[in-house]
Amino acid sequence: YDRLLQALLRDYQIPFFSDSKRLFIHHPLAELLRSCLEAIKTWQYEPLMRCFKTDFFAVTRDDIDLLENYVLEFGIKGRKYWTSADDWQYIDQAFSSEALSIEDREYLARINDIRRRLITPLQTLSDKLKTAENVRDITQVLYQFMVDLGVPEKLALWQSRSEAAGELDIAKEQQQIWQDVIDLMDQIVETCGTEELSLKDYTEILNDGLESLQISLIPPGIDYVTIASFDQNSLENKDAIYILGANEGTMPRHIKNEGLLNDSDRLYLCQAGFNLSGGTYDDNFFENFLLYKAFTLSRKYLWVSYALSDAEGAALNRSM
């Protein structure tokens, strides 16, 4: 129900806060870190454009689109062409002997200016990484790359714009992201700072760290509708609680998968002195406890609903 509720609340202009954890991997900063390392390795069209379109470079999206169309038209790829000190002179002419028109010269000048503004930070990153001796050096170069691009300032700008638009949860997200990335880099340096790793191995470690990052936010204000699952602390101190999807088999969920050990095996091993996690009995008990907690937290009003049918139209029973 999360996405559906968010869409409906936006339509009715009701302020809300979704308490679900958000994956950092979908943020432009995560894409910048992943794509820049891939781009300087291959200098191919796809990672370069992914990197450019993160909006951290000092060019407009229209400029990037213009350059992208030019690159696709003439099939430009490879470090030799992207980092060339000579201007790109490719132009679509009916006769190659014709002199370039004023419009063509202005067009090429703009293309080359856009290319150099985009490539210069990546070329600097590539050159510095060649002299990096260990993980600490690579991390420092990558950090300086973000600082040179003005990433902290850009995130602060996005935060201000979100606050002005009333999107306080997005503003809090922008505020948290930079510190999360710095903490991740600190952890990488602390665990393997003096190790000598190839850029490929370092990229894999960084990607694993980025994929594990989750953004947890607190409600930006008091007068907000909070969308949360039963196990979220944000359900505390609410005047009214609306519970959706109270259908048989869904609420409570019937947990049947016991894994390698069933409940009897776990009980026997626990009695023998082994410390094991709870089995399906404990999981089902905890599920019922969460339901009990959710049904008793409201201070004034409780409303429970269930679906009459699923997405395919099949009838559904309410939970008993």
C-alpha cells in the first residue's frame, strides 16, 4: 500500500511521511561514485553519460543532451578521443571540401567546450588514481574528486530547494547522504587502508558498501500522516491509527518455513545447551505481538480495513 498511499496523499495535498528505509543506491551521488570509476576504466558512452547525468557537473542537462547526440552520431568512444587536446572537428557535410559555415564553427566550439568541462574532472581523477598506492590513497583521491565537483554544495542546494517546496523528508535525505558516504569511506580505510588493491577490486568493495546503505529518517513535523509497518517505532503516541489489508493469510502472516531445523530440533538443541535463534513458533508469536501492539497504540481512534479482492479480481477473506 505504500506507493498507492503516497500517490493519494499527494493528490489531496495531505502532508505525509513514509517510515520505510530508502536505498541509497538510487541516489545521484551513488551513481556518480559507481559510474565515474567505470567511466575512467573504459571511456565508453554508457558509463560516461550515466556519470554526466548525475547533475554534479558544471553543465546543464541541455548541454549534455547536445553532446550525447553528437557522440552517438559520430560513434565517439575511447580515452584517446575523449581526452584529446585537439578539438573535435566531426561535422555532417554533403561535401567534405566545403568550408565550415559560421553556424558549424559555433556548434563545434560549443561541443568542445562542453566536452572539456565534463572530461577535465574525470581526467584529473584518472591521473591521480594512477599514482595511488593503496586503499587509503584511492579513497582520498575519490573524496577530493567529489569536493572538486562541489558535491557538498550541490546537496545543500538540493536540500534548500526541497525545504522551499515543502518536501521536508527529501530535504532531510539530502542532509544525511553526504555524512553516510563519508562514514562508508572511513570504514573502508579503517578495514583495508594499507592494502594494495586494484581499481576493480576497490570498485567492488565500494559498490557493496553503497548497496548496503539505507537512509532512515525521522518525521519532519508533528502534523503529518505517517506511513509505517507494524514494527516501526513511529507508531508510538498517535491519536489515530488506520490499519490496512487485514486479510486472511496476510494479517497475521503464517510463517511456515522452518529451514534446516524444525521447532522440535531447535528445542532439543537448546535444552542441550546450544544457543539458537527462534524458530517458526517464535516468529509467529512475535507477529501476533506486533499486531496486538498496533491495535492498542491508538489514543483516540482505530480504524481497520480489508480488501474485498486482489489485483486479479479474486475474492479475499477478512482476517478472523
